[in-house]
Amino acid sequence: MSPQSAAPSLPSWATWWQRPFPNANTLLLPGRQPALIDSGFVGHAAETAAWARSQAGDVALVLNTHWHSDHVGGNALLQARGAAIAAGTPEAEAISRRDPGCCAAEYLDQPVAPYTVDIPLDDGQVLRLGDTDWEVVRTPGHTPGHLALWQPEERLLVVGDALSDYDVGWVNLALDGLDAAAMALASLKRMADLAPRVILPSHGPMPADPAAAFAGALRRAQRLVDDPDGAVWYGARRIFAFALMIREGIPADEVEPYLHARTWLTDAARLLDLASEALATELVTTMLGSGAVVLRKGRLLAAADHTPVAAETLRVPYPRAWPSVGPR
């Protein structure tokens, strides 16, 4: 393997767990105050907690790059076992007031178990994670509260869903405004300027060449700015594929009724100036045609590698039914 393609190396005090969907990758920082960055999907919360404990003992802090279901699913269990939760201030405030839109859980139909945020995070804040200091870098775009984490001595950059070796995060133009794609692009430029030695993305492997990964991500992000309709389609494909993953597919004759009931699809259809029914049909047809979804034994399934989810683990309340947060 050439030096250019060699896998990046992490210091001994960082433990990386690359996980298939529907989980986000997890970074564990053992030490006097063991910290976990992102906690996976609710259906695998017990697995996340057991792994972290086997590696570092009791987790003192869970820090979320953002509040989507694949990043916060272990929060409730780990918090019940004594961990504090840290998140970007906009998301922390919404969770504290139990905003029905928390985590976009109901909007995306992606379950999240109730949790609270103990430590709101602002841009430039320095945190002790494990035995090392990390700087919070606000990187809105994929969500308004999305953040990255920068470790300057080792030049490690946790980027959340902002980019991966093969992709950039989808943007929600309906919920977050038409400038969400431009914000995501600006966030990528800010992160690229840090010139990290190692990029730690939420999905897929650590890129072998960080500069090349940023160059590719900037091109993709610019396309989302230049083509808002393409950005809407991109998000719809990602959301629908995730829905299929966490349910081990949906019966073929129930797929379009399922889609018709989704607010995210209604919003996407409005932005594309299509009828919801027409968008649902086209979404299924194009994803079958591309191989992103497959029809097998009467069920439509996501083709991407993913870990099965037990159906009973999805039975958690939407945020509008979460218990209120008392004084802290």
C-alpha cells in the first residue's frame, strides 16, 4: 500500500468503531472522564452501551454531532446509566423545551428515545473528552445545530454527517430554508481550512486522503447549491432508504401509502411542484431502477449494507409525547 493510500492512524487514546447503517460511526475517548461521540440508533442502544463499557468503563459524557436518530439513539440508555449529554446549543434548547420537532423524529418517522441535554455547546468552546481537549466547531447545513470537533495537537476532525469518503450530508430545504445548502458548503470550507490529518466521518471509513475527500465534498456540496431540485431529490432518497433499513423493508403494496402519509414527502413534492402521489411513485421507480432498493419476496428493501433492527425497539414516543424536563 502506498503512503498516499495508507489508512490514517489514530492515537492510542482514541477508539473508533465504524458501523453500518442505521448506526453512525462512534468515537470513544477513554480516560478519567470517558466520552462517547455519537451513540448510534435506538434499536442498537444496548449494543452501543455494552461496547463502550467494555472498552472504557462507565461513560461520563455523550456528545452528539447532531440530533438525527442514528446519532442519538443510545443517549437515553447511557444517560440513565449516569452519562451527561452534550449537544449544539440550538438543538439543546429545543430538546429542553420539548419542541415537537426535536430530532426531526416525527417528521422523518425515525424513532428516538427521550433524553435531555445537560451541556449546550457553542462555537469555539473547548471540552475535555477523555484525557484530551477538543474544540467545538459549528458546522450548520445538514442540520442547523450540526457541529464538528477539532483536536489540534493530533489534527483530528470529527465531521459528523457533513462529509464522508463518498458523500456529503443531505440538506432539508423545506425545514431549514433554501440557504441550508449554502450553509453546508460554507461549513465544509471552514473545516477544510483546518487541514486535518485525519477525518472521522459518521458513515463509511476514514478517508485515506483528507485533502482529496474535502475537494470531492466541496464539489458535491456546490452541486446541491446550484441545483435545489437535485438537493430535494437527494434528501428524499436518503430518508426513504433509511426508513426501509430500520423496518427491514416495507411490503410492496404498502410502500406508496406509507410515503403518502409522510410530511417530508409532502414538503419535497411542494418544493418540486409535484403531486405527492406522483413523487412517491417516481421515488420508488427511480430507486428500484438504480438498485438503491430491491424487491424481494413482496417487500421493498434497502440495498445498502445495514444491521437489522428488532421491531419492538422502534416503539418509543415521538418528542411531542416525551416527558417534560424538570429543573436542573
